[in-house]
Amino acid sequence: MKRFFLIAGIGSLFLAVSCQHGQKPLLSASLEGMASGEAYVGHAAVPGADTLCWDTVAVTDGKFVWDRPIGQLTRVEIELKEVRDRLGLPAGEMPAAFRIGFLVNPGESVRMRAECRQDGILYRLEGSPQLSAQSAVRAASQEIYPRMQAIESRIEEALENGIENADEMLVDSLSVLYDKFQKEVSDKYLEFVRDFPDDMRSAYYLLEYPVKDTFLSYYERLGKEVREGAMGTRLEEMREKAIRLSRLAANARKVQAGAVAPDFEMKDLNGRTFRLSDYADRYVVLDFWGTWCPWCVKGLPKMKEYHARYASKVEFIGISNRDKEQKLKEFVKKEGLLWTNALNAQGGNPDVVLMYGVSGYPTKILLAPGLKVVERYMGEVPAFYQALDDIR
């Protein structure tokens, strides 16, 4: 689960000295309720280093300054030793609500006021409209972080005995709730993109908080220099993914109950060419899955049971996506999967996953004679197996 704030080990001791030369330091901070102590300031160029370099800065009379020359957009993250000690957490485990984070452009001077509360750290940034907007976004998201952390803990607890023993419905419902909160956070940062389309920070936020249904529209709002800037390559990659997701959604709406399934031709793992229309006179199960998908693998015993029960009147076709052919062959042989299995050519011809608009795994689509869609099923759900039992 992706987060904006990343943690790395604490680096070298650093004391800001720019004030001695009459220049404004990169950061001037005032901490309410903290007289002295230490602040840990992490920094990383964007795009650039994936991990933060950390400086230790002395806090005196509730204030500290931090300075460092930067030549490009830089991610800054701050942890307070006093808060870390109070929570009893080592470096790298501070909850997002208790970390300070922002992006700063070359030439900006940041003034920060922070207040430590029981539920997290509230802070305000000043120095430019964009800096003020960042802290406003964080303040609006503050109450969401503890909820996300609580859900993460529940998911970890549900999976502690292995995914094969987990309650799939519980984990899925918790994941849906987590995604809902994550989208709320994403929407807050997209407000920044909307308000400051010519700021390089907007490219960063759009990449860190992608919302598949709106990415393309926000991408089009970005200024030309931002789209073609340092993060241009990543933006273009994300744009291509968003276009594919849009096409997947459109095709999924076409392949619903009552529609005639689109025909395709592909080779199975033994090299035999087959067409879906070869089985137009019988029921067909299209099982979109992958060896990397834990819920798919967990459901294989049930699939084998139902294949053995109904193979005489139902054609089972497994279509794996994002697998390596040799690994897939070995897996199918090891697990004794006796039905037709094929590897989807993602981005190739035919891309059956794209054709059928499959965006979640496993997805099972039951077809009646004439290739008419009976229903499509997301996940390992009892309704799919009940539908097979109902075939006469």
C-alpha cells in the first residue's frame, strides 16, 4: 500500500549556517510546546534518490533552522525526537500523522509553525501560495491517516496466519475501505494540481496519488513545461496506463450479462491453436487469473473439483495474465490443472484481458451456448459455483 511519506535511516549531523551570511535559510521552524531537543530532517531530490538523506538539527527555544543548497524539486520530511520517544517508536516506524512532509522548489524559503497534538502534528507552511496550499491539504487529510493505519493493522492481523487461511471477504472489504480513504487523501492533493498546474509539485502529486478515473483529465491540465519536465517520462508511462484502464472499463461495460462474448483465437500452453467459437455449442468458463494472484491460487482446489464434476458439459479455459510462460507451464503441471490454459499477450494480439475488460483477479465469466454472457464474477465467490450447479 503506497504512502507519500517514505522513511530512511538517519544520516549525518548537519547544522544550518546560512543565517550567518544574511541569507534566508531553506527552512525556519517554530515548534509549539517544545523548548529543546532534536529534529531529524530528511531530504531527497525529485526525481532522483528513492531514499532520504537525514540531518540531525538542534532545537533551541522551540526553534530550529535547516539549510542546504538544492538544485531541483526536493522532498523534505521531518521527525521530532520528542514525539518519537513519546510514541516509543524507532526510526522508520513513525505514523504518517506524526511526520511533517512537503516539497520545496529551488529558491524558496520555507517558514513553518508546528503543533504536536495527541492525534498527530499540525503544521502551517508559509513563503509562497504553493507552500501554504501544501499544509492546507495536509490539515484536511489529518483525520484520515489514523483510520488508514487502523485498517492496515486489521488487514495484517487477518493475514498473520497466511493468505490461504485468511477470510477473503473480510480482507477484500477492508481493502475497499482503505482504498476509499486513500482516494479521499488523493482528492485533497489533486486540488493542488488543479490550482497550480504549472508547478512541478503538481507532477509529483499526480504520480504519487493517481486516481484512475481522473488521471487523464488532470494530466491534460498540467502546463507544457511540467509535462515535459524532469518527471515527463513517468507521467507519460502513467498516461499510457490510464488510457489502458479507461479502455478496460469501457470493454467491461460491453461484456456484461446478455451480451455476446467477443471471439478470439490464441494458443494454449501446448501450442494448440483454438478459437472461443469452437465451443459455441456448449457452456464455457473463462477464468482470468495469474500464478502471482494469491486469491486465484487459493481457489484452485474448488476449480479442480468443479472441473471434474462438469467437464462433460462445460468447457473451462484459463487465461493467465502477467505470467512468464515457462513458470506458468510448470505451475499448471504441478497443480494438475487439466483444462485448457493459455497465456494472455498483454499489449499484443489478441489481448484477451483488454478485450474482456478484466481489471481484477480472479475474474470468471460464464458463457451459455451461443457465447452469450451469463454473468461475470469478481473474486472467488460462491455465486459462480452455484451458477455451475444450476446448469441443466
